[in-house]
Amino acid sequence: MAFGDNGSHKKTAFERLTLVVVVVMVLVTVGALVLSALSAVI
């Protein structure tokens, strides 16, 4: 918002893609931790 200040049409697609990638990575990490914990319990 500080550079240029030309609304929010410049980086929306890139920010959305980055957010999706981060969410997928977090879900994969949490899923791996849960699976390892379950396999350790079983």
C-alpha cells in the first residue's frame, strides 16, 4: 500500500497463490505430524 498506492489490483493473484501454497504446506505438515503420531500410537 505504501509504494504507488494504486489500489489492490496489482498483487492479488500472486498473493492468493502464495496464500494457497502456504496453506497447502501447513496442511501437509500437520497431516504428516498427525499420521506419524497415530502410527506411533498404533
